[in-house]
Amino acid sequence: MVKCKIWFRKELVETIWLISVSAFKDENHLLELTMRNENT
């Protein structure tokens, strides 16, 4: 039971981390696009 709880928590943390990383990448991409548009 405890082992299952720890495993579930680890999965949850990894999922949240992946989501935040992909969201961060998307934000950086949008930032690059807006900066590029301002330069031209």
C-alpha cells in the first residue's frame, strides 16, 4: 500500500514536471516570435 502511494506520487511529480517544462518551452517560443516581430 505504501509502496503504491510513493510510486503514484513519483508519477504525479514527473507528469507535472513534464507539463511545466512543455509550457515553459511554449512560452519561450512565443517570446521569440514576438521579439522577432518587433525587430522586423
